[in-house]
Amino acid sequence: MAADLHFEKPLTELRAKIEELRKFTEEKGIDFTDEIVKLEQKAIELEQSIYGELTPWNKVQIARHAERPTTLDYIRGIFTDFIELHGDRTFGDDPALVGGIAKLDGIPVTVVGHQKGRDTKENIFRRFGMPEPEGYRKALRLMKQAEKFGRPVICFIDTPGAYPGMAAEERGQSEAIARNLLEMAGLETPVICIVTGEGGSGGALALGVGDRIYMLEHAVYSVISPEGAAALLWKDAAQAQRAAETMKITAQDLYAFGIADGIVEEPMGGAHKDPTATVKRVQEQLVSAVRELLLQSTDELLESRYQKFKAIGRYQEVSNEPLKHNA
Amino acid sequence: MLKDLFHKKRKYATLTTQELAERRDNIPEGIMTKCKKCSELLISREIEKHLQTCPRCGYHFPMNAPERLASTLDEGNFTEYDQGLTSVDPLRFDGYPAKIEQVRTATGLMEAVVTGEGAIGGHPVVVGVMDSRFIMGSMGSVVGEKITRAIERAIERRYPVILFSASGGARMQEGVFSLMQMAKTSAALNRLSQAKLPYISVLTHPTTGGVSASFASLGDINIAEPGALIGFAGRRVIEQTIRQKLPDDFQTAEFLLKHGMIDLVVHRKEMKQTLSKVLDMHAGGVRHGSRSAL
């Protein structure tokens, strides 16, 4: 059973009560059917009110949920014949970023993604999904390989950010991220990105330059973590909740901004409540996007990818001409 | 009296520390500047003459965009691009428009980067200069757009590009729009590279976060100024993560040079000449595939 989040508590308690009454009915032979029906109705209403109005902070919590499907869960569920490929050919292999070749609905593709762990031990091994430069360089190597063989690239984004470590800086964390941005912009094959959980800053964007950017319903994508923003803005990381609202980081915000191209709906309460259904919805989205993009010529693909990013930004222009707005 | 004849005349007035402090405080603002590295008290005009570097120890003071343009470009040779491109407030971020207004007044700049075209050593070039006085030189929509447009114009005119970075990273007040400027500017540099035009990145103090992790690290040639802080993650964040103290020279220009991330560290007084040489090297003439006779 998935661990409950704080805001789900009233619902959990109500469900426990219903269960208790059921037990009574069965064991003691006292009939609570009417009460149970009433309470179940109430539970459905409560569910609607809790999950129907999730705050940005609630979404952050869902996006970080320990049992939320990870990249490898999506890979196993969506693709066939996956072969994981390792290493950047220069320094090492980064377990925080996985990749390989596989088939999507019969089409050979290359897949890369941040990999978080399920428990503490695995998270330490996976560095909580925070790659070092080798991770980004492995991803780039696999993407260039995909380009060579005309395979579409699928990127799963789910990271708190690039790893902030001494070794990572020594080996050029900045350069590794920057290089991916530049190369992905010109990759001569379709690139589809999907933010499945946390889209944390430059470490997320380093897998995020594509022809399509999708987000799961409760995924977030931001320039800085809510905790980081709170520490900078109000010198208090505890204000993360407030920062989550201020920074406009939800899938719905990014869709409204025209940055996300589509939102993949999650089961009530989040992807972890029904991973199989989530995986299936993601699969449908990816298959339709790949089939659509494969029809485009390389020139068309690259031009519209360039224009897509070129159009992101809000500013005004004052000149001799009347005020121009870019929205 | 004979004794009086031999009385040592005090040549210097002795001042108590307090008196000294008072005197120092009485020096009109701006005439003297204390070097942040060697603590030498310097005449500000002397520092200016040395392009905002300490004549004694070589410490590089931050240089603002107008000074940078004046010291880098050939005289009277600058046409500014997109001066009228200004920020809006896409997140309705508390206090952001007021902050912009205040910084504009204080600096006389419209945004954290000035772009345009000019010449260095007679070679035409598109330049962008960031100014760290403008909200830490942070990159929001306007900075991203101005740099992107400058690169696009360089492609049209077939000019090289030189960008001087000085930035704390992405501008928080514009959230994810700022983040996406990293992709936008890098995509433009991809096109510049496809067009086989040179891009020189000059990393000055400080170049961190989203600017370091995008256009600033992507030069065909990356040049840094001595002592400049350059890196992705902040020192404090790293220390908290790895729970150990970082070496003093961590994330300095010299540290990056040692680790192979930049091509050279150049003193500001030699910057123009270095850039001019590099531009000259790329200014056409004999090259493979050009079919020109040797």
C-alpha cells in the first residue's frame, strides 16, 4: 500500500472507519450496511474534494512520492526488447541516468531518463536521480547514436536537479548540460520529452530539448526547487509551500504558458495509485507522437523545434513602432 | 638650550586607529577604493586606468557593460541591438516590476545584457555583454531573447560572436521562462555552429548556474578572466551535500583551466588583443575548401 501524504489523511481515516464497520458486520452479525453506504458516499465526495483541488505543493509531494513509477518502470511497461546501454566512453557509467534501445509499438527507439530509487539504499546508488556529467554525456552519446540510425529519442524527465558535488564540478557539470542543450536542438531525429515527476532545473532541461514536451498531470517543472526558491527569496527553506505557488511550476501552468504540449492524465490521487493505468496512458501518448513525428522531414523537424524554443519567453518591445507583445 | 637643538622633531603625525578611521571616512566617496584581494588603498582613477584591475596585485574588479564595450571595441564602433526589449512580469511575482524599475534607474541599463555589433582590431563582430549589477546579471526572457537575436543576426551577416558573461544564473522571478532561455540560446548557438561561424565565450566574475550551464560553456574558445567564479552549483549547496569544506580555489577560472573546462585565462588588459588575434585567425583567407590560391 502506498504511503499516504499528509493531505490524504482525512480520507485514509474515513476508509479505515468503513473497514472497521465492515468487520463488525461480518464478525458480530450487527448490520451496518446503511452506515457503510452513507460513509462510502462521503468517501467519494471527500476524494473528489481532496484530489480535485490539489495545491501546487500537494502536486510536488505526489511528484516526489516514493512509489511513483520511475523511468525503468515506464521502460519495462511501455517498450519491448529493451537493452540497457552503459557508460559515457570517457569516464564512467552514471546510475542516476539510464538509457538504451528498445521497441515502441514495433518501432526501434532510443530511450534515456533520470532514474530514482525506491528505497534509501537504491536512492543512494541512484544518487536520488541526480546525474553527474557522465550521465548527461552518456545520454548524449545514446542520442547521437539514435540520430545515426534514425531512431526517435524518448526522454523521461524526473530529477530534483543535476548533482551538486565537487567531482561533478571538476568534470564540467555546466559543460555537460550546456552541450546537451546545443546538441539536442540540432538532433536529426524526432525527440519526445516527458516530465514524469520532478523537472528540476538545468538537470532536467538537459534531457528536455525536444519536438514535444509532455507532462504527467501532477508533474512539476521549475527553474529551482521550491525549497531552493524559498531559501533564496525568504531565507527560509520551510517556506517551500509558498514558493511552490509563487513559481508556477505545475503541468497546468506550463501548458497554459505554451511550454508543455500536452498533459497525460493520472489516476485519481496520482500515478502511484495505479501504475499500470499510468504507464498505459503514457504509452498511448508516446506512440501517437512518434508516429506523427516520423512523418516529418528532418528540415521540418529541426525548424519547428527551433521555433518552439525561440517562442518561449515573455517580453515587450518598445521602439518607434507601437508596443509589441510576445505572449 | 642646547638640549632643545637636539630635540627630535616628529616628522609624522601619529594618529590613533580611531582618527585614522575618521579620516578614511572623510575621503569623498569614489576617490579611493580598497583592493578586495591585497587590501591596498588605491586611487579609483588609477584602477580605472588599469581597466578596473588592481595595479598592485592584478585583482579584477567587476566591470560594467558600458566600460566593457568601451575597453573592448574599436572606438566609436558600436550599434546596439534591441535596446527597447524589456521585461514583463509573467508570474506576477511580488515586487518584480518595482525591482526592475529600481535597477534601471540605478544602472541606466534596460536589462542585464547589452547586445550589438562593432569591431575589434578592425574585425566586425557581434557582441553581447552582461552586467552583474542588473539583478545579479540574471537571465530572464529578455536576456535570452536578446542573445538569441544577436546570434541570429551574426548568422545573417556572417560575423563571429563574442559573449561576455557575468551572471548568477537564471532569473528566479520569471520561473520556468528563465530556465527555457538556456535551451533557446543554446539552440541559436547550434545554428551558428552549423553556419561555421566562430563563437568566443568570455567568462567573467561571476558566471554560474543557468548561464554557465548554457551559452557561457559553449564557446569554440572559452576564455576566462583571472579569479572569476565559474561553476554550476553554488558553493554552499555543494558543501551541504557532500558535508566537507571545499578548497579555496574551487570554481575559480584557474581551477577550471586545470580541469580542462576553459581554453585560457587572460588578464583584462590583454583581452582586446587576444580577441583581436583570435578573430584575425578566423577572418577568412586561406582555408581548406576555400579554393583560394596559396
